[in-house]
Amino acid sequence: MALAQNISTVDDGLKSELGKKGIVVTTLNELYNWGRRSSIWPMQFGLACCAIEMIATACARYDIARFGAELFRASPRQSDLMIVAGTVTKKMAPNVVRLYNQMAEPKYVITMGACAIAGGPFIDGVNVLRGIDRYIPVDVHLPGCPPRPEALLYGLMELQKKIDGQTIETTEWYQKGLKREFPIPEYGPKGLIPKFNPEIWNPREEDHRRERYGQPILIGKKTKAPNLDAPPAAPRPVPAPAATAPTSPAAS
Amino acid sequence: MKIEEFKTLLELKLPGIAFKQVRDSLLVENPSDLPKVAFFLKNSDLEIDYLSSVTGSDYLDYLESVYHLYSTTKKTGLITLRVRVKRDAPNVPSLVPIYRSAEFQEREAYDMYGIIYEGHPDLRRLFMWEGFEGFPMRKDYIQEDSEWLEPEDLEWLEKHQVPVTEEMKERAKTPRIIKKDAGE
């Protein structure tokens, strides 16, 4: 059965005029989304330096409480938003996915910083997961290293926009057969198994870094270890001071 | 104290143990002499009582275990000791009985370089998980290609009923590691 779109057809100017007279005109959907977007409770956890910026955002100067998102909950069962703030190591990734699975619907994810998005400067590390979006769906990607508190507030506002665009009739979490639990990766002999969840994420077709993956540093004639027994290289000679500058008119 | 003076002092006090100066550090030629040296440093007048760090390093021909020592009572240091071991038999006596602070540091060096500290009370991996194979900081470690699904990944995905495209299954059949001959 097709459901009618519950969209307000009242003119914005009329609404404003009525508001001045003390009459509120709204729709159930608007009211519902207003409530949800004004009380996003993030989960209280941080993984690396981005968490420091997240803490700064929560403090008085930037004051995330202006957006109603000041209540950092220590339990995934009570939180609506997961801010993945920092590098996700392969050892930590299964736990992050498990926390996501434990969150109650509706749930949202913001990846904060380059590391959580794609590995950041540590992308070539053996221990670093190249982005948490390999295992869980992400709503807002927030670039930066780390993003400033203003950026996190902007990300939160973008998420609020997304929430405002959702309607009760079509929201996923009231539909039958919603699957938003994702299998938790396991520790393998070389890294995580699987390397990504193809349901959510797939590698790019063209990757200029591909040649570098899976290559050993060769031990042979080409590679040379530094010879510690040789005396250290002489310091670079200090360039001789330039010839005396032409005398300035003041001195002459 | 300069490293040259320090070397002469140690050679005088510990006859029979060969030392060699390597830049600003002292190489203990025979790794099995290391506990004797450390015991002497800690219990003599030098009072070198603080082992700040134990690290490994890979020089391709050999592995090194490097120790940084200070004295907190005499405010002296830094004294650097080195031990060289073969890549295929990297056994170094543990310093845990002498310096307790070596415990985690040696575990880290074992985890990353595979240097086996003999006599360590609990030599397990520290940063990587149990079941991880290989020593990732060694220069011949081959890192996995994390953009490429392998048969075990497909098996896991099938077990968890995650749909996988045929194209991806085909890709998994081709080997992902391109090995080049050493010394080309």
C-alpha cells in the first residue's frame, strides 16, 4: 500500500505570522524530526587525537550542547550517534563494529578525521584499518587531521539536515526486515578476515597505490643497510660568509 | 662520561668481555655476556639503575637489540648498549631479572622483530594479536593487500551470508602478491 507523503503544505510566511499570534502549525513528521535532531546523543569513546578535538567541542568554548548533543553516553544502548574519532587499528576494529551493532535504531555514524575515513597518514601501516566504512555504513565523513571543533559542529549540522529529510513512513527502522547488524571481522594471520565487507564497501577500480601493496622490501644488492661501523658522515660544510657587502651609503 | 672512557673502564672491570665502540654506543660482541654487563652496571659504583628502552632494529645482515640506560641517583647517562644477532637465530638473553622495566619493552621487540629474549618470564605478542604470523617491522615482511579478497575471506563471507559478486570471486582466484627475485 502506497503511503501519502506527509509533507507540510502550509506556507512558511503564514506559519511565521501564525507563530507571532501564538498558534503553532506543524506536522507530526516535523515534530518528530525536530525532537530527534535536537537530542542526538553521541557515544562516549575516542580512539586517538581526534578525540581531543571532540572533547574540545563538548567544552564551553564550542559548546556542542547548543545542538542538543552534549550528552555523551557511556553505553551504546543509549546513544544515537557514533563519532569514530581517530585511527581505527585492526585490533580495535572488531570492537568498533560490535559497538555499532549494539546501538539501538535509529543510529548514525560520523567518521571524524582522515584516519577514520581511510587510514590517513598511517594508511600503509600493517596495523591500521583503511577506513571504518569497510565494515559499517557511515552517514557523514568529516575530513581533517584532526578536524577543528567547528568542523565537527558542521558535521553534526549536516547530520541534522539528513535527519530532517527523513520521514516516519519511509524510515528504515520502522520497516520489516531491516538489517543493520554487520558481521564482526576476525583476527587472521596477516590482518582482519575479511578485509572489507563487500556489502558496504568495495575497492576503487583504479588505484595508483596498488603496485605498492604486497611488496616486500627486498634483501639483495639493491638494498643496503647503513654501515654503523663506518665513521659518521662529516657534517655538511658551512658555506663561507659572503664577500663583504658593498658598503652602504650610510657607512661611506 | 665519554664513551671511550666508559669502554676502557668496562674493559678494565670486566676482563674477558669484548666491547666495540659503534658511534656513540657500545657493542657487546657476544650476546651471552650482556647480563654480566648489565649486572655490573647496576650494582657497581656507576649505579646505572634505569633501563629506559629496549628496541630492535633490522640491518638486513643482522638484527640488533639496543638498550638505553640512565642513572637516576647519579644523574648520568645516556649509555647505549647494542647486541647483534643473526636473522635466523635471534636469541638474546633477557634483562628482566636485572631490570624489571625490560619486560614490556622486550615483548615489544619480540612482537615487531622476532628477537627471542631467553629467560623472559612471559614472552608473548604485545601489540599484535595472538595468532598473527610474522614480525611486521622486519624489512622482509610482506604486508597483505587489503584491497583484495582472498579465499579465506570469501569463505568467511559465505559463512556469514554476505552476498559476493561473481567478479569478486574471480578476482580472489588470482594471486595478489607479486614476488620479485632478491638481488636483481
